[in-house]
Amino acid sequence: MSIPIRNADQRHIISGERTFFVTSSTWGKCGLLQSARAAKLFIDVLYQYRKQRKYLLHEFVIMPDHFHLLLTVGAEITVEKAVQLIKGGFAFRAGRELGFRAPVWQKGFSEIRVNEREDFLGMRAYIHANPVKRFLVRVGADYPTRRHIQNSNWTCHRSA
């Protein structure tokens, strides 16, 4: 599996608040995240870094073999660093707490910069629909590892 191409423009790597739709997969697309214990641990890691104010977390879904996040990073952190914290933090804790062996994740991740409210709402709808699209539930709200974060309203985050 090849590493996704990084299209980061130097001017956008460090700037004001930026919102991204992020996706990453488990190693070999194995269903490492399908157990309740693994999914709960992943959520704990997401919330740990959110609590540390590494990013704002708007929405997420944890599928058996991948995840989608809608998050905003500030000027002090890149999206690459935020994803490194999440994936690395989960891999470390999963090894220690669940006995997972490396590698846990495929290399790289994909991100789409979200600049407009309509795009934000579209990505949010995609997150909500993903478990239904994959035939895991009939209604997205029934999927246990999909979260709508309180007050996840769109605010335009543009660099100056």
C-alpha cells in the first residue's frame, strides 16, 4: 500500500485555525477497531488530546478498519502532528493495554481541508452515514462509535 500524497502547501502548514476531514485505516484494513474495548480506547485517546487542547473535535466515527474525524487544529499544531498524536497514542496504549502488536496503522492518512460551511455539513453527513453505508446499522444514530460532539457548529477557520 502506498503512502498517500501530501498536498500541503507550506503557507497552510502553520497558520490560524484550520478544519479538516481526516481518514486513516488500520494495518492491512484488519478489523482491529471492531471490539468495544479497542473502540473505547480509541475514543479515550481522542478525548485525551482534545482535553489537552491539541484540537477541537467536531465529529467522528470509528469503523472496524478505519476512522473519520472532523477536527480543527490551531496555529500551534499541524494536522500531521494531531494525527500523529492520535494514531501513536492509540498504538502505544493498545500495545500496553490490549496486547496489540505493531504495526497497528497503515502509513499516512488523508485529509481534506474544510473551508466552507456546506463542506463541513457534507463531511458531517458522511460521518453519520458511514456505518449505514457499510451495512453495520440501519440508522446512523444506532452505531455506538459515532459521536456528534455537543456544540460542533461550523465556524469559518481561514488563515489570514
